Amino acid sequence: MKKAPIHRFADSPIHRFTHSPIFIALWLALLFLPFKGLEAAGVLFIVLFAAVSLLRVFKNYAGKIKGLLSSLKKFISGRIRIKLPESKTRSIALTLLMSVVVMALPFYGHDYLIDIAVLSGIYIILAQGLNIVVGFTGLLNLGFVAFYAIGAYSYALLNTKLGIGFWASLPLSVMLVTLSGFILAIPALRLKGDYLAIVTLGFGEIVRLVLNNWDSFTKGPNGIGGIEPPHIFGMQISRLGQFYYFIIIFVLLAVFIIRRVAASRIGRAWIAIREDEIASSSIGINTTAYKLYSFAFGAFWAGLAGVLFAAKMQFVSPESFTFMESVLILCMVILGGLGSIPGVILGAIILVMLPEMLREVQLYRMLALGSGLVMLMIFRPQGLMGGKGVSFRS
Amino acid sequence: MYLLEVRDLTKHFGGIRAIEEVRFRVKEGSIMSIIGPNGAGKTTLFNCLTGITRPTKGAISFFDREITRLGRDSIVKLGVARTFQNIRLFKEMTVIENVMVSQHCRTQSGFLSAIIRSSSFRNEEKTIREKALEYLELVGLEAYSDTIAGSLPYGSQKRLEIARAIATEPRLILLDEPTAGMNPQETGEMMGLIKKLQELGKTIILIEHDMKVVMGISENIVVLDHGVKIAEGTPSEIKSNSMVIEAYLGKEH
Amino acid sequence: MFTQQLINGLTLGGVYALIALGYTMVYGILELINFAHGEIYMLGAYLGIIFLGFFTAIGLTSYSLPLALILTFVLSVIFCSAYGFTIERIAYRPLRNAPRLSPLISAIGVSIFLQNYVMLTQGATDKIFPNLFEKAGMEFIGARVTYTQIFIMAASAVLMLSLNLFITKTRMGKAMRAVAQDKVMASLVGININTVISATFIIGSGLAAVAGLMVAAYYGLVNYSIGYIAGIKAFTAAVLGGIGSIPGAMFGGILLGLIESFSAAYISSEYKDAYAFIILIIILFIKPSGLFGKTQEEKV
């Protein structure tokens, strides 16, 4: 916990009053009042008052509670000696168990669960792609969804207009997306930080507006349907269970390749650029070129995810590629931990699963996402698995 | 043979004349110091030499090659490395990774060989690691190779920056205040290190405030004041130069 | 046609300029793109409808329309300022010393929160602003100008001039400029940084509230999602003029309004929302510091 700055009036009665739970609750309830009326504001006041007071109490006793917990832990571990296997064997066992759970999912899981799992897989690839750009290289891209959209639409169009199949479209589409990544990056990378974020956001919006308005080519808001699912050895991959394994192959491929690139001189150069751009160029890294590679390599995965998405849904429309989608992918990366490959996998799974589990309170999930982002930044900005020293070793 | 030649180098920031028609030459294998009061334009000079700032006028040639308008990474590739006045390490990388990434411009594996882990890639990685350890040993940090760079003590961070500079395999190393903030013992060690670099055949230019260091190791000294070169010479010549004494101590003295 | 588009463009431009001022002021001081700023404008539009509805319900509107309008105006501005102040305290202040990415993400979070907060409390459908002034207006060189348009143009001009006076003449205004230039120095000469930042948010949010109110009256319809696109456009305007520069934001806002209005009329209205982005991208590539901004050398 950071120490509060010493304030001249910190002990004045006014300061104490404005920081009291009753005042905070009253203030927020008052702000809420016009939107939902007196009764709702009253309820909010009581809830907030209770919450803030409890939080204060908890904060006061935080030290004591921590001490109690650790002594309890000592007490338990002193009494009960469970023989834990060595950490290496343990992690191997854990990995084995997890892969069995994942690989056997179609045999025990409900269709609904498999469907979510397939979606998670697509988002894992997307989030890994964005992680290259934001997590490794430290470039904020707020229009990442544009590459996803270009990938999905190019497969949709190649397939429905020209009758080109999945396996022939895949390299074409992904190459097109990578190329568009280059095209955006060449001018955009002259810009720094926030400006880059805004330009990428603008790019995302322009792509969506074009998809939405170019009726003769993209069928506008109606979207494109009747996209062919992939075939393997003449067998159509259209059943959910089949698609699940199909996606897993691509997820593994993505993680495998990204890990290897990240653990090479290329990945090290990216992280160096994130840490200090001037110092990177002063040790001989061509920062412009490497930022460009990062953008294009990230876009590559978004394109792949787009193609998979189109093949899975057999339908694409501009609605799937809004700014909120970019934010969602960014949230996955941040929640998991910038620059952490396993973290980003976890982040993607959580953010796909969570809303599904919260179906009953679906209305509030965006509200929760918004406040969750703020709280994440305040209390755990490094995400679940990120942290100091997140860089890559093979 | 002169390794570096600076001719009429001028840099203006708006109306401010940071450096004005500075010229000097550096012999290969020598140690040169640039001294002068704060704001004399020393760091700006380094920035021009390494491509971080573009000079307004003048030319820099390195090994008979014009480098004035080259990009930063090309300058490094030709053999100029530097450290920074306020340390700029890759803080969240480990010590050894800092040195490994600095060999970037001397290596060439691409995406494909990284993905398939070709034998040339594996060999290159092995060499990078071995060399990194060698450089760390040179600056005395081999025991800390897996420490996060940002958590090293100040003096070690300065030395790591030097290891990083050496890792780019330079001919010329620019050191921006290498002993600033160090105690006498650390300063002594740093002087030893700089001498060792010279023995390895490197040419060194340093910006330094500590006169003991300057007078103790440099063969040649350039004095800047308000962006203008007011004197150049051997330590004993500089010590007795009245212009220099005036610039440092004011007119009355 | 030309005069008509000119007037429409100026009206729209006045609104963009008012929102852009909030972006530019916050960016000048915190170097933060306050993503939630567009939502404050949206809150302003909603609060206008809510308060006016309330005053109609209690009969104040039929008793004295001007009084009801003034009260609505004042209350909406006060509430929006309070929202701006509160958002800074909760979501940005704890992140003052965090890496640059953190407050930006936090701002995106606030933006998502506020959109859904309004959607849940006020419904997802469009809200109608009572049509009080009909479409009354006058002819002006072959174009029709409604009184609402005249009011918007006049109010934007007055507010912008007063802001300029405030920034250049008052103690607080000078303190703001000092903090924008150098926070450390400003605090050393005894300026309370926190107070200045709070004041910036209060003033910026107040201006956005006025913009929201005027747009609600102008279009007659509001929706919880209007803040995002207006926010992006206003940010574009701020960048166009050079972010951090107050005259730049005013000029950029009006320029953007004109460009949008003319290109919608003469090129194609389908891509109405894309023009702002295209202009933004072009400006950033040609002169990243904007029309009024200063280029900065990298500090080493």
C-alpha cells in the first residue's frame, strides 16, 4: 500500500467529513438520483454506506487479518504434513491432467460448453496476436479488430464469390491481413504512444464503416452467409466436436510459434523497444523495422483468427467487429498480464467464460467489465500472471 | 589515422545554440575527455554523434565515412556505442538479457529459423549467451546474470550499461558521465575498467566532471563552454589554460 | 446549399469545440486521453431531458418556461461537473504515477461503465427532448437558420471567450497553465496540483454538459451511445488544432464541423462518421503536433 501524501488539511474536520463513509455514499447516491429516482438512490446510499464502512473496517484490520492467516497457515502446516511431490513432477502431472481435461472435453461436455470452448480458442489466438503488439513491443493498438475483420471477410468473400475453399483461402487471407498490417504500420509507427492508439482506433472504425456501407461488395449490415466450413481429407469439419479439435490445433500452433519467436533475438528486440526505445536504437536495433514486424506478426494471428471465425460461424457481419471487440481483446491481454503467454490464454478464457456464466445478470456484465477494468488498473495493473521481469527465455 | 572527425558541428534548438561549430579529431585507440560546465552542450554533442539528434550544420565522419545523417542503428553497426547520463537499461529484462539483446546488430537469425530452431539459430543463440557472459565478466557482473536489471544497485547498473555498449562490438565507445554518483572506490574501479577497454583496442570518449578521472586517464581533452570549444590539449596543457580556468571559476579568479 | 451547409457546419463545429476543450485541457495537464469525456457530454444530454421532464411534471415549465430552462441548464452543468470531478478522484488519481497505459485503460473502463449505467437506468431506446422551440427560425441568404442553431453558435462563442479569459486572467487559470508546463515546478511554487486537476475536470465537464444539452435540443433525440462517437470526433478536433492548445481546440472543432457538414453534403453522407477519422489520420501523418501545437525534441 502506498502512503497517502501528506495533506495540509488531512486532519481538518472538513477533510475527515468528506472522506467519511456517509459522505461518500451520499455523494454517489446524489449523482445517481436523477437517473433512477429517489427510491433507487436511497437503496444505493444504504448499500454504498455499508460497503464503504465495511471496507474501512477491513482496511484497519488488514494487518491483523494477514497476521492471523499466516499464523493459521503455520499452525496447519505444523500439524499436518502432506507429502507433496517435487515441483517438477508436480507440474508435469498438472500439465497432463489439464491436457486430458481439455482433450476429452467433447466426450463429457455439453454442446454449449464446447461452443464456448471453440470461441475461447479463437479469442486465445486473437489475444496472443495483440499481446505481441501491446505486451511485447509496448505499442497500444485500439483497432486490432480491423485485422480480425479483414481476415474473416476475406475468407467469406473468397469463398462465396469465387468459390475458393478453406485451405486455399487461409494463406491468401492471412497474407492479405499481414500486408494490411504493414500498410497501416508504415505511416502509423512514426507516431508515439497515445497518438498511435487513436490512429489504430480510427483505422478500426474506418474498416468497420467500409464493411457496413459497401453494400454491393460486402452486403453491408446484412452480412455474408453460407460460408463453407473447412474440409480435411474430404471430410467436412462442421460438427462442434470436430471443430473443437480443429481449433485446438491452431491454438497450439499459435502458442508454439509465438513462444519460439519471443524467445529469439526478435522477441528480445521487441521487449527492448517496450522497455526503452531510445536505448534500443542506441544498441543497434532498427526500431522502426521491428515495430513494423511486430504489427504485421500480430495482424497475422488476427487474420488467422478471423478466417477461423468465419469458417466456424459460416456467417460474418460488421456487428462482430466493433470497437468494443477491440477493447475486449485488449482486456484479455491486460487481465492475463501484458507479455505473458500463459496469462493471456487465461485472460481470454476468463473473459469468454465469465459472461456466459453470468447469464442471469447479463444486463450488468458490461457494467462489471467497465468497473473491473478500472479496479484492475488500480489494484493489479500487471494482470493475473504478468509482473516484473516478464520477458522470454526458452 | 583518425577514427572520428567532427567538423564545424552546430546544433540549435530554436534560438538556443547548444553547440556552435565544434571541431575535433580522435585517434584510434586513445581516450579523450570532453569537459565543461553544466549546459555546455556535451550531451547534445553525444546525441549528434549517435544519431539521436540531427545537427543543424557540420559533418561527422567515422573511419572516413560520413555518418552525419545516418540512422541510429546504422551508426551502431558501423561501430559507435554509447552509455547514457541517466542510465537507460531495459529494466524488466535480466542482466544477461540486456547484454544478449545488445548483440542484435551482430546477429541475423530471422523468423523462420527461430521457429524451426535450425542449427544455425541454435549455434547463434549459444554464441550470444557465451559472449554475453564474457562481457559480464569483463565488467564484473557475471554473478548477477539472472538478476532483473532494474533491481541492481546504481553502480552495477552503470557497469551493465558499459557491458551492453561493448556487446555491440564497437570501435568507439562514448561514455556519458561514467563515474557520476560513485564513491572514490567505485570511481577507481571504473577508471580501471575504462583502461581495460582501451587495452582491448577500443577508442573512448568520455564526458566527465571528476577531474581526477579526466586528468588520470585521458590523453586528450576538449573543453566546451556554452556550446563552443574553448580549448583542446593534453591534461597538463588544459590544467594551465587560462580560458578553461575562467570558464570554470569565473573571471575574478 | 452552400450557406446552409456553412451554418450547419458552424453549429456542429461549436459543439465539437466545446467537447474538444475538455480533452485538450485534461491532456495538457495529465497527458491522458480522457476516453470518458464523451460520456460526460452524453450525461449532459440525458440530464437535460431528465430535469426538463421533472420540471414539466411539477408544472414549472408551464408556469415559467425560461426559469425551467435556466434551472435545467444550471443543474445539468453542476451534475456533469460533479461527475467529472468524481471520475478523476476514483479512476485517475490513484494512477497518477502509473505507466501511461494504465490511466488510458482505466478511462476506457469508465467510458464502458457510464454507457451501460445510462442504458440500464434510462433504457436502450432513444430519448426525446421536448420540442420547445418548434422549428422556429429565420431566412438568411437563402438558408434557414433555426433559433436553436443561433443559440448554439452564440453560446459556444461566449463560452470559448470566457474560457480564454479565465485561462489567461485568473489565478486558477494561470495555475492551470503552470501545471500543464511543469508539475514539479508548479508544486514547488506552492500550487496545489490536486486542486488544479480537479478544477480542470470540473470546467471541462461543465463545457461538455453544455454541448450535450445543446445537441439534445438541436437533434431532439439522444441515446446512451452518442458519447463515444462524439468523443472521438471531439478528440480529433483537439488533435487537429494541436492537443494541449486551447485556441487549437476551438479552431479544430469548428474546422471539423465544417469539413463534416460539407463533405456529407457534397461527397457522400454514408461515410459521415468516417471523415473525422480520415482527417485525423492525415493530420497526424503530415503534422503530428497539429495546427497549433509545437513539435518537441526527444529528451535524452
